[in-house]
Amino acid sequence: MEVVIQARGEQIAALVADAIERLLADKPDAVLGLATGSSPLQVYDELVRRHEDGRISFARARAFLLDEYVGLPSDHPERYGTVIARAFTSRVDFPEGAVHGPDGTAEDIPAACAAYEDAIAAAGGIDLQLLGIGSDGHIAFNEPGSSLASRTRIKTLTRQTRADNARFFGGDVDAVPRHCLTQGLGTIMSARHLVLLATGNAKAEAIHQLVEGPVSAMWPATVMQHHPHATVLLDEAAASRL
Ligand code: GLP
């Protein structure tokens, strides 16, 4: 696992954008794994800038989201499919239908999860997966206790994660859905390159566990220690317990 510490968020965003720019230059039809949450927002802004400068095109790329809330209506502004379009994908030139997410409105949840795994496999797997990390060490919505081999499935969100995400729901923890669909840790581990970003003190303990702790389902991100190509980009506050 490669750990890179930078003073400023913009430097982290530039390094990640460089990796994506190189990938798309080599493989214009690359498959990107996208994350929601605030951690990758500067990366998305930097990619949009480079797209506007004519340096990067997503015209042949495909993208898959990590996770989605269950039970939000399809026009809800905090649905992750809507969030990623607003933050990134609708600001660049992804073709219609190239950005996929788990279907949190499906009536048959197990079938929707299996279909999502099949869609990722049919695209040839994910070349580069962006990841944030929860303060409890979750990646995507794989909360503590998640099987290290898990695939896309429904999960119950912890109180901590719902409290962390209440800021997107007017500060009201009760407005945050209780369930989600999420790529499993096994799904994430199948991506060819994992790129995790973390900034701020609130992530310091999770980063300490990720980099220096034992691999454990209680700190789900630690599974990344077994990945052959994982990059962790941190600011000094997130790295303060290393
Ligand atoms: C949510 C998302 C995760 C994300 C995490 C951290 O729970 N499902 O994918 O990594 O939040 O979010 P942030 O980057 O806003 O700290």
C-alpha cells in the first residue's frame, strides 16, 4: 500500500487527477469507480477543469458508483445517482447511460444487487476505484462487521454514519435512510487500482487502523492491505496518528 501525505487538499486532488488523466490516455474506454461524500469533490472539480481545458475526455469511459441509499424517491436530491451527476458526471462528457449505480428503488433487492455485479463484470471490471473512508473505517457503506469477501448487497447504516451524513439532510438524522445498497468489500477488492482519499482529524483513527492496524472486519478499510495496488492520499491531519 502506497501512502502519500500532502499539505493541502488541492495537491491530493491534482495527484488523483493525474492518475485518471494517465489512465484515460492509455485506455479511453476505462471503467472508473466513483465515490460520493465530500472527500473526492476537489478531485471532481479538478477533472472538470482539465476536461474544459481539453486535456481529458470521458466520451468513451464508463463509471460505477459505490453505493446508494434505499428508499429515497428517484427525484430526491441526495440520491447518490443525483449527487454524482451534480458533482461530476453531468459536468463532463460521459455518454448517456455510461454512469451506473445500484438501484435503491428496486422491489427485488437481491436481484438488483446481482444485476449490478453482472454489469460491473460485463464492463470488464473497474480500472480505478476512488474511495473515501468513514470515521468508523467503512468504505462505500461496508460498516464495521462487514464480511471481507462481501459482494453488492443491502446493509443497515450505523447510527454513527447516519449522524455523519445528516448534514446532507438538513441536519436531521431521522431523515437519513436506514438502509443502503453497497458494493461489497470483495467487489471493491476486484478493482485494479484503489485510490483512497482522506482529510481532516475526524479520519485520523480510521487511517491509523487502515495503515497500521490488523486486517479486521471491525475496520473494513483494512482489507485494502491485501490489495496489490492501493494508494492512500492524506493531508497531515488525517495522517496525524501514523
Ligand atoms: C459515506 C459514503 C462513503 C464515504 C463516506 C465518507 O458514508 N457512503 O462512500 O466514503 O461517507 O464521506 P466524506 O468523504 O464526506 O467524509
